[in-house]
Amino acid sequence: MVKIFYLPVERWKEYKKLRLNALKTEKFAFSKDYSEEKDLGSSFWKSRLISKSVICAEKDNELIGMAAFVFNSNKSIKHIAEIFAVYVIPEMRGKGVSKKLFDFIAKEAKKKKIIKINLSVFENNIPAKEFYLKQGFKIVGKREKEFFVDKVYYNELMMEKLL
């Protein structure tokens, strides 16, 4: 059974391992690169978990996925949440893990009276884009040449969902 939860700070090494593996293998899933985070110290990884901006999916005591989200503190945009850094290990894809992560985020968002969730995705990341569309997100914009990966420019799609 898959469990979704805020990962306790003392499990930061597991989170680091999952994220670095994702950065190493999925160059179109994140706006960061493996080389930018591989040498970051424990305080960086712990701060992500302390802020309660990262949730994880676990099966059989192993982390199999994650997503990060933030609630805005600025008064004029307090009603908006932002999702980023969604990742599920390849062998668990297509098994509902991402949906569970998104359902958890939606539940947390409703508790905080959030009415809109934003995210962005590499335009060429078709599986992610299709998943977000199935979850009710709409494409609301496009940033041309937003990312530069392996000497090639890539576009980014901005998406949103009203709750």
C-alpha cells in the first residue's frame, strides 16, 4: 500500500537520495541539475523538510515518489499554491502514485482556503503534461526557451487549476 505524508526531518538522507537520483535520471522533470545539488549540505535538505513543503510517497518503507508545494504568504496571492518537483520512480509510474500525491496536496490546499494551484512543466515532458491535464489543470501560458539543457533550449508551459 502506498502512503503519502510529510517526511520527518530525520529522514532527510532518504529524501536527498531520491531527489538526487531524480535529478540524475530525469533531466526534463526539474529546473535544477544534479551538479547544482549533489554537494549541498544537510542543512539544505533538512530545511526543505522543516518547511513542510515536501511530501513523499512510500511503499514497503521505501520512498517511491515526492512532490513539493508552497502556499504563498503574500496577502494578495495567499489564495494560490504552487506545485513543483514532482517525481515518481520509474517502476511505480502509471500506478496512481502521482494522483495520490496530488490528492494530498489538494486536501492540504483546501484546509488553507487555497482556490488555485499553479505549476509549470517542460513542454516536451509529454507524460507529465498529460497527467496534469487529466488532473484538471489547464495550460495558461508558455515561456519560450526557458531552460537550457545539454546545449538545447526548451520551452516551459504554465498550468493552473481552480479548486
